[in-house]
Amino acid sequence: MAIEATKDEPEGGFDRREILGLLEVRGSRNAHLADPIEGRGGFQNRNTPLEGSEPVYGNYLTLRYLGHDPAVVLTDHDDLPSLEAEICSGSGYLNPFSTLMVAIVEGRVRPFRILHGAPGQAREIFRKRDQSGPAFSFGTKYLDPGLEWDPA
């Protein structure tokens, strides 16, 4: 599902082998997917890759790829507002080290975009590719970020 949803990304999408070999879990609903060596500090390959047939639980999930220190993180959220907050947070999709992020709501990938800007001013669409350009600074602040779901 996440692989299909990201196949047309300019920088490349999720890769099955990477998901199965790197997946780490956050939250309580998918503890059965945790690698016995999780919590070791930093991201590393799993001790034993997943097979791909394991069940994944939760109505509100994010799957995030960090390309800098390769990792894939599956997080289950209690509700839609907490999922939206994660996406718009400094450790979510706005984080320059988060290369890809997919929201899975009630069993289907839900495309989104983030708008940001100072209150009372025009809002801008956040574009991940802008974080790799020469004008980007790691101190960049995204004022008042908000998530907008693609209606499709």
C-alpha cells in the first residue's frame, strides 16, 4: 500500500526490502513487529527482517522513511488529531531527515499536504524538495503548520 502510494515520488518511494529490513515500531498496537534489538540507540538494520505477511493493527498509522540514517518507522496513533499532529510536528514530515511519510487512515493511504505561514498572511504549501535546495537552512521554522487532506 505505501509502496504503491509513493512509487512516483521524485526521490524514490518506499522499497519493500527496506521496509522489511529496517522497520521499527512506535506505539502499542504493533509490538509483535518490534525487533528484539530495538531501543539500541540510533537506527540499524533489523536483527531478523520481517517476512511481509505479518498483520499490522491500528486505524491511524504513519509510515516514515528517514533517508539520512536509513530507517523506516511505523507509528500507531490513538486518533486522527494525534496522527495529524505527528505529521505536522518538527519530528514528523517537516523534519528535514524525514524523506517520506505516508498516512494510513482506516486501512487506506490518505494523501495530504501541509500549509504553513504567519497568521494573517498567505499560507504556503510545504514542499519536501525545498529542504534539499541551496537556500534551505536547518533553522527554518514552519509557522503555524496545518494539514489538509486530499479529498480523493
